Amino acid sequence: MQRCFVQTCLLALSIGWVSLVASPAVLAHGGEDHAEKPAVAAAGWLPRADAASEAFELVLVADGEHGWLYLSDFSSNSPISDATITLDIQPSHPTTVSQPQLGLTATPNTNAGSYRLDWQALAEGEYAVTATIVTADNADVLTMPLAIRAAEPFAHVHSFAEFKTAFIWAGGLLLVGVAAWLGWRRQQRGGAHA
């Protein structure tokens, strides 16, 4: 009787352990708004803006006293390295501390389609950026909004997924330990038929 109880407990522990390993966590939730929300940059990311036309796709990344521009062909997504890019940066609201920066010219970088733009560091606020792009085959003007926000502290949050492997190993070792202990007890009592 006792042996049957122990075997049933071991079977239940094994099934529980296998179900923990094999199934992802599914939690019910409700009351959430699943409507599309504006994109928010994650903490620690540099402010960025992007624009596209039929000819070009341009991404601007603000990094302190300079910006990085990434230019590619819109239809093929191939980088364009031989362009002349001129930017005008204007505060969107007159209360912004920064002054307009006009006629800034980007210089090509060693990476294909990458350009560096030196400027005066932008204060926190909203900006309207106008980029004039000229290549041997094409020319275009792109406009994009750029939001400069104060950096938020990065909050590291732990989840069950970080510890899942440790829990799996601990569960497996526990099962092996219980099985070894039961085998040892069984041997001490006089063999398999005791």
C-alpha cells in the first residue's frame, strides 16, 4: 500500500514537472485597450526620426552633438553612399530653448549609406526636420518630426523565463534525489518485496 502511494506521488511529480517544462505560461487578462498606440522609444534608446518617399528612405538618429543619417533606396532597400544631404532643424514650438539650425551638411561615413551630421546639441522638445537629398540620378525633400526627450532610467524587470532553466534543473534533480532516496530506503528494508 505504501509502495503504491509513493509511486503515485512520484508519477504526479513527474507529470507536473513535464507539464511545467513543455507548456508556456498562459495568463488570462482583461480590460486592456488593444488599439494602435503611438510608438514610444524604449529607455536608453537614442531619439530617432524617419521619412520615406518614392525614391528614398531616410533615418535620423540624434546622438548628443551629432546625428547619424542612414539613407537607402526605397524600392530596393540598398544603401546610398554618394548623396549630398542638407538638413534644416527648426523647433516646432516657439517656447523650445534651441535655435533653428539651417543648412547643415552631412558627411559620408565609412559604412555604406551612413552619414554623420555635426550640430549643436538639441534641447528637449519637438523639432521639424527638413532633409534635402541630391544624388546623381534623383533629388527629393523629406520632412520628419524629431522628439528629443530626457533619458529615462532603465528599469530591469525579472520574469519567469529568466529562471525557467534553473527551475527545470532543480525539479529534475529533486525527482532524481527522491527516487534515489526511495531506492535506498527500499534496499534498507530488505529488497524489492519488503
